Amino acid sequence: MDIGAQEHVATRGTIGILGAGRVGTAIARLAIAAGYQVKIATSKPAADNALIIEIVTPGAEAVNAHEAAEADIVVVAVPLHKYKSVGAETLAGKTVIDAMNYWSVTDGDIADFEVDERTSSEVVAAHLAESKLVKSFNHIGYHEMEPDALPFSTADRRALAVAGDHQGAKDQVAAFIDALGFDVVDAGALAAGKNYEPGTDVFNGRFSAEELYAKLHGNLISA
Amino acid sequence: MEIGAYSFGDSQLNADGSLRSTTEAIQNLFAAIKHADDVGLDYFGVGEHHTTTMPASSPGAMIAAAAAATTQIKLGSAASIIGTDDPVRIFQQFATADAISGGGRVEITAGRGSSVETFPLFGHSLEEYDDLYAQKLELLMTINDSETENVTWSGTVRPSLDDLAVVPRPASGKLPIWLATGGNASSSARAGQLGLPVSYGIIGGAPHRFAPLTELYRRSGAAAGHKPEALKVSVGALGFVAPTKAEALERFYPGWHNLNVEMGRLRGWPAPDKRAYLAQADAPGAYYVGSPDEVAERIAHLHGYLGHMRHFLQMDIGGIPQEQLLESITLLATEVKPRVERLLAQK
Ligand SMILES: NC(=O)c1ccc[n+]([C@@H]2O[C@H](COP(=O)([O-])OP(=O)(O)OC[C@H]3O[C@@H](n4cnc5c(N)ncnc54)[C@H](OP(=O)(O)O)[C@@H]3O)[C@@H](O)[C@H]2O)c1
């Protein structure tokens, strides 16, 4: 796969990724291939992750969490039950992608996500109150991200949904996702992210932009 | 290259689709292990899984029984969910089975488990997930590495051991302890740092994409001073062997479908899609479904990326008829294994 040529290096921005797990490293490799500068952090000091990053996401830089938070866009891909360990102050004012899901089979029941009907991203947004949160990458398996990424305007390119309450942040994330190799469908406000949470048709299905649009907006009408 | 199988147990289905007994599933699993030994399979991994469809909850008990009824096959857990179990008890059960096996055939694979069902079952708190896993792994290794029967250990998730006997000791001094991982990079690094052999469970995506993880594992191990021989890699994946690929695809599909319907209900996945099945069953997908030639070819191909020393398949899912499972095991041992060896010798 060869998405994004080298000449983009100077023009694309910096992506910070919190979480060097399956999702974080897959997004990192796509972002590097697309010409972004990528900084990855976990809850551990940067030095602990240096070898992991060198081998698993070559071209990215292992940093401490507060340095990753300085990037143009920050992706949060930590286990959801640890969302409160993500420092809200460092992400104030930032465009933040919430790739996390509430999946009680693997997460167990987490009280914060059981108390009311809010989507997991709305709960996360309450914690990251000063950030511009965009929910995306939730409905694609980590192992599908690289094989399914395709250059712009390829027929039947897979689409990913974005939901958020800040239009500017959503546009910024849409451009990022497009550069990585996916079409983008605007699902609406952050709360509309419920249409691609676990348990929905969209979750883990593979859809083109047209199909995804129909699924998301069909669901909205019937909701 | 060792070729093997693993199973979580597989409850059979009645004609109307209802589940037959979990007793029968355990008896079938025991019969399958004995059969695998007879036909010369190298390895059989058992559980741990706690559902009515897959009831192999007690690998220690099954492996002790199998140790008495088999002569050459290696037996291991796949995996023991150590965070919610007691490492002292796991070690004692496996060391007991090791003695019964005649010594040297029993292994432990320590893992986290892909779901959290053991937490309410055994009364543990998910808040302690990481601590439980890390400390219990450390305790298990402390017992295994102990020079004498008496072990001293202290931690916060379990009462300390102050010079207490943990018996029996394994026949050859130690049991092989593997670390199971599903592809998280830090687990590979950790296995390397600890010098433990690593077992990758690959359930989706292209297996050769695990190559950077095995490199990370080996380099982390070398950096921590472990010898290359100690740094072994095995791969567990879904698969099925039949005389032809068409038969293998047809036999494995109903079970795959049933399992995915069940998982989908639990995990909010969409209805299983046959196209996804067929895609995963073709190179470079995650399922090793095919004729002996095709499965052998794919295992040998993956070896070029991962350099693994054991490849083992989960074949009994979603109520696969027992006789088809036994035939697949026979083909694995008698047809796939020699082909893999031939292909690797040609390299
Ligand atoms: N697996 C999938 O296919 C998939 C797809 C879409 C979405 N998701 C969602 O994405 C999230 C991550 O999943 P995953 O499978 O990638 O998890 P994972 O493999 O367990 O990785 C989680 C990563 O987060 C790090 N981490 C923990 N606390 C942190 C903190 N405060 N700051 C920075 N990093 C931290 C962990 O490292 P340390 O513990 O060492 O800090 C680890 O590197 C989950 O909510 C999941 O539901 C998963």
C-alpha cells in the first residue's frame, strides 16, 4: 500500500497518539505512510516504548504523554476503563479523536458508562471538557485498517463515520481520515455516535460512503 | 516444526439446533486428544473457556486425565487465565499432570483471556486487571524457577508465601511456561524481557502482519540477555483440514457461522458474512482451512515471516461434528506435518 507520497511530509501536520496498542499502532502506521509526523505515548515513560515504536511503527517517535498532546490532532486509543487517566488539562483546546468503545464483554461493566443513556464518547467528552472531541475509527477492526485503506477516489473505498459538536474539528479529522485512506461520512453531533457503537449494524461492518450515509441517516430518522 | 491443535470444548448440536450436553463436549475433547496422540500430532492445547457452547473450563483436570491416556503428545493450557486463578494451584495441577505424563510433556500457557467472564465467576475486581495479571505471572514464574520446593513471594493481590512448600516439582525441574498474546506490542516486548516463549493467538487479519511483533519479541529478549533458544514463538489460529479445500470450507462453515452468531449477540457484531469467511480462508487470511497441501503451504509461508516452531489450530467451534474433527486431526498429523517439514527443508 502506498498512500500519500513523500512530498507531503512538509505539508501534513503532527499527530499525537495516546495508546501504543493494536489501534494506536495501526493508525500510526497509516499516518506515517500518509506523511504525517507521528508521536506516540502510553502511560509509561517514552524510553520504555522506544524499541516497540522503532520496530512496530517505524518512523514514529516515542514520546511522553504530554508531548503527544501538543500535536495538531490527538488520537485517544487507550482501554476505555482507563479514560480518566488521560490528562484533560494537556488536551484543552485540542482536536481529539476518540477511537474507544464501550464493550462490556472485554471491558466488564464500567459504572461511568452504565449510569445513563449517553454514548461512551459523551462520557469521555465530559472528562475532556475543554477539548474538541470527534468520535471516529470506532467501527473498524484494528487489523482491517491497513488492508482496507485505499487512495482517494478509489471505487468502493471504505468509509468511516465522524461525530462531534465542533464542525471545525470534524473537518480537520475528516481531512486526516481521507489522507489515511478512507472516505468520511458525517454522522452528526457527538451524540449521533450511538449509531455506530457496538450493537449497531454499522459497528464492524464494511461500508462505502454511500452505504454508510444511508445506514447512519436512516437510523437517525427512525431513532 | 510442531503441528498441533487446541480446543475450548465444543458442545454438539441436536438436529433442531439446540445444544447437547457439556458433559458430552468434555468427553469428546478427551477422545480427540487421545486420537491426536494416536495419529502422532505434536501438541494439544486446552481451554480455558467458561461458556455452555465451549465448556473446557478446567485445563488442569483435562490435561491430567489426558496425560494418563496418551504417550507422546505435548499437552498444555491454551491458555490458563492466570489473573483470576491461583498460580500456586495452577502450578500444582500442571506439575501433577507432568508427573503422570512420565515427565516433560506438560506445559502452561499463561494468558489474560479475551473476555472478562472469569472476573465475576471467581470474584475478582476488574479494577485490578493489570495488577492481577502482572503479579500472578510473577508468582507463577517464581514457583517454576524455584531451586527447591519451598517458595517465598510477596505481593498485594494474593497472600504472600513465606518459605512454603509448593509440591510436586516437575520431573525435569521446570515446566515450560508460555505467554499468550493477541497482538499487543507491549505484551511481545514483555515476553521477551521475561525470556518466556510467546504464543500468538491470531484470530483475524493477515498473520504475516505479526512479523514486527516477533522481531520486537526477539530483540527485547536479546536486550534482556536471554539466549535465542529460549525465545520461541508459537501460533494458534482457527483452521480445518479435509481432503479437499471445498470440503474443508463446507465442513468448517456451519461451526464458524454458529460461533459468530453467538459472539455477535454478546459483542454487538453484525450477522456473520460468508464473504468474510471465504476471504479469511484464503491466503493471506487468518483461517487455515483447506486441503493438506494448502494448509501446509500456508504454515510454511508464515514461517518465513515469524520463524515459529509450533503451529496449532482450533478446529472444533460451533458444534462441528466429532467425526469431522477427528478426521481433520488425522490429516493434520499425517498429511500436513510431513508436507510442512518438506517445504521447510527446501528453504
Ligand atoms: N481492537 C480493535 O480492533 C478496536 C477497534 C476500534 C476501537 N477499539 C477501541 O480502542 C481502544 C483501544 O483498543 P486497543 O485494542 O488498541 O487496546 P490495547 O491494545 O490494550 O492498547 C491500549 C494502549 O493504551 C495504553 N494506555 C493505557 N493508559 C494510557 C494513558 N493514560 N495514556 C496513554 N496510553 C495509555 C496502553 O499502554 P500502557 O498500559 O503501557 O500505558 C496500551 O498501549 C479500546 O477502547 C477499544 O475498544 C478497538
